[in-house]
Amino acid sequence: MHPLLSLIERKLETLPVPVQLQLPDGTVAGPSSARLRFVLRDRRVLGHLARGEIGWFAHDYVEGRVEIEGSMRDLMGVAAGLLPADPVDARRRGWLVETLRRLRSLARHAPGRDARQIAFHYDLSDDFYGLWLDPRRVYSCAYFREPDLSLAQAQEAKLDHICRKLRLGAGERFLDVGAGWGGLLLWAAQHYGVQATGITLSRNQHAYVQQQVQALGLAGQVSVALCDYRELKVARPFDKIASVGMFEHVGRARLDDYFATLRGLLRPGGLVLNHGITAAGVHNAELGGGMGRFIETYIFPGGELTHISHVLAAVTTGGLETLDAENLRPHYARTLWAWSDALEARLAQAAAILGAGQGERALRAYRLYLAGCAMAFEQGWVALHQVLASSLAPGRSDELDAPADRDYPWNRGYMYG
């Protein structure tokens, strides 16, 4: 018997879902009635299970060293139970470690490298994403304004929630940084009458949005450019700016400059809404247990999360005043489970779209990524914040055309009305 097997068997007995293991030599451990079964092709997988390194176990699955039989929901219940410690528990690092981390972050987010990292994820396959996203292909946290909303309805509610927070008005110049498949751009143009501009680094998304603009007859009202946010030049500043699911790709070391760039694109008194994933821990650079490394390797190369306290500091350093911050963490857990369930229901179609070889590895990775992220948001290991800010801070502006406080909405009713 493998020396780790008895240790793992004792650990499996404590889990909320029964698990059966089959070792490479055919040895079986665990009940035959188990809903979840791991078939090991490589004995190294035992070490990852024994140490609770669920991110490395995910690596094993993608690389074919273990097969998983059972539902993703059962698997995530087991994964959370295997972890030996809180994956967001991390202590403040010394100045040298922080300096090296900052230099690494700067190097990882040069414009050309960012473009390659975005292409790795978002240009995988439009048809693949279309299998499990809503019809508008909104690839960010939905807003379940009422508990019985479908995913498609919740995504429309999210788009409207953003537009209301920004107080969009007809004829205003609106910029969407990281426009994705155009859901927010098109919604803002059609429902609020704005002149909408979007930018993206994804060639697939850029082409898709252009097609949608033409199909909907919005060519004179909506435009999209294949452009890095640092390279966008405009003759007139925008009235309102949104950045949804994009700043996670900016890099923590560049957040001050990122918000300063948005401030430079905004008219005096204009509003910006940043919607993005935030870290739950103040000091952790990534989730423990190998989970952060898994996401970096297979899903979002170059992605970095920052605690909301550091985000708000960067907003201020960038010259913006924070007006409102809202945590939608439970909404993202529900969104991700909806995506995961939709993909699980269409695995054969997904496999046909992505193909064998690298496509099979990508499908395995996405199965674990969607379900794993749903679990992470449920557990509070990560969060999702919408931060509304203005380019005008009281007592710090000399722009004579800045709006007076009488224009300020004195309660949040306008966001929900």
C-alpha cells in the first residue's frame, strides 16, 4: 500500500461528499457508492491530495494525470474540505519582497505583453464562450436584482445598474474600457442614447462588436477600436467611463497610472465606474493551495488581484474621488455557477468546438476554472467591487465649469429607481 494512502483515506472520511480513489495499480479506496471518483494515472497526484494542494490537483486533471468522475459541484465541496488552511491568509512581506513583486508586475504588463495575454484567454473561441454565456455574451458578474432572475435577465440588470450609477444621458460621450463582446456599449447606446466608444485588445471581440454595431444599425452612434487604454488619444474628453472586468489585467503596480489615465480621459466632473474582481486578503498575492498558479497558467496569464483598500488608494492617487463602492461577491458566485452548469450541460458541443489535444486541455481547465471560481466567491476568498468615482474632488479643483454640489444626487435612489 502507498504510504500516503492511509492518510488520504482518513482525510476523505471527513469530507462532505464521499470519494473513491483508484490508484494506477488498480488499488481502490473509498466506498463503491461514492458520487465522486478519482482515477489516478500518476502516483504524484496522491501527494497533492495529501497536502491539500487543490490547485496542483487541478493541474493534474488538465494534464491527464487524474480523471474525475462526478459533478463539478460535488468536486468543489470536496476541494474546499481538502485545503489545510485559509487560502487568503498571508502576512505582510518585507520591503525587498514587495519591491521585487512590484518590478515583476511592471514587467508583466507592458502593452505588447498585455495584448498577448488577453488574446490567450479571450480569443480562445467565440463559439465556445457562446455555449455558456448569456445571449449578450456579458462575461462579468451579473446582478440578481430579484432572486428569481435568469442569468440573461440578471446580466441586463447589471448593465442597467452600471448605466444608472453613471447617470448616463442622451448625447453624452461614453467610453467602455475593455468592451468585451459589446454588451454594455450596445445597451448604453440603445437604452440611454449615448455616443459610445469601446476599446479592446481582443481581435475576436473587436470583430464581433463591429458586426453587432452594423447589424443593429448603430454605426453612427457606437464605435469600437482595437487599442490599449494607454494608447487611446481623443480630441474631446468623455463624460462617463466604465471599465468592467478589465482592471484585473492592469497589474497592481500600474493601478495608480491606470486610474490617472482614466482621469485624463474624463471631463471635469465626469464619472467613472470600475467593476472588477478584488482580493479578499490584504497581503496575499494570489490564492494559496496552488489555485493562483493554476489560474495564471491555464486561464488568465498576467492577471493580478488587489484588495479593495489598495484599489481605493489607487483611485485617489490617480486623481479621482470615490463616491460609492459596492461588493457584489454573492452575485458573482451565482453567476459563475450558472456559467459552470451551462458548460457542463454542453460538454460534447464544447469538445467539438475546441477539438482534441490543446482543445481538450482547455476544456478541462475551464471546467475547473468556472466551478472553482464559483466556490471561491462562495467561500469569500475573492470579492467583486463596483467603485464609482468622479474626476472632481471637493476643494481640489480649479476648473470653472465643474458642476456644483447641487447637482449631486443626495441618496442612492437613482441607482435603483
